[in-house]
Amino acid sequence: MAAEAHVTRGVFLGLVQRFAQIFGAVYLLVGLTGFVPPLLLGGLPPGVLGPLDGLQFGVFAVNWFHSLTHAAIGAIGLAVYRSPSASRAYALALGVAYMALFLLGFFTSAAAALGGLLPLNGADDTLHLLTSLAAFVTYLMARLPERERGAANPRA
């Protein structure tokens, strides 16, 4: 019964819902800041499709498509976080997609990913790998029965 209260009242969110909410907010913010030219420092190798291309915060290789994708992923997370099942699906999809992006970035150059449409660098690869692992762990934790989740997290 207590588990149902958090779904209907929205007072307490489960782990996977909190993941969708937090990662959704962070990725939406990261996506939107990718459209702010003063935050795009430095240049990218030739072959990256602009406009709005550069190193976001001087670290992450981005362009308009990369930023739009982050904003969309964030908006989806914020749209689904109130539903446990949608949040689980979001975590799984994010884990798969970001692992694919990590592998794509690992095996291509900054300008080569998707014909220059998606600039990737080592910082992006690291972020994508960490996001993927966090998403997979969250998804798997959400699949555990409540008793086992409590054993895996003694503070719960």
C-alpha cells in the first residue's frame, strides 16, 4: 500500500522515477545551454556540421543536433518520471542509447560520427558511458522485488 501512495500522490518517488526526473532535468539543461554561443568555447575539427558547434563549457563537443538531442532526452525524462513503468522504460532506453553512443564515439573521430552530424570527443564518450551505466543499474535495481532492493540498499 505504501508503495502505491508514492505513485498516486507524488510525495515519494522510487529510485527509477527519481533517476528519470534528475537525469531529465540535467540533460534538458545541458541541451538548452548548448544553444548559448558564449558557452561554446573553442573549435571542433573540420567536418562537424554547424551551426552552434564548439566545446560546451570548453569540454564537450557539441553542435545544434547534439544539443537538440540532449534537450529532447531531458524533456522525455521529465515527461515520464511520474510513472514507474515509463521511468523504467526510459532508464533502459537511455542505457542502450548511451552505450551505443559511447561505442560510436570510441570507434570514430570527433567529426566522423554520423557524417559530422554528431560531434563526439573523449569527454562525451566518458559522459555517455557513465550515463549508460547509471541507467542500466537503475533499471536493474527497479526490477528487483522491494525486499531485495532494501537488502541492496540498507539505508532504505
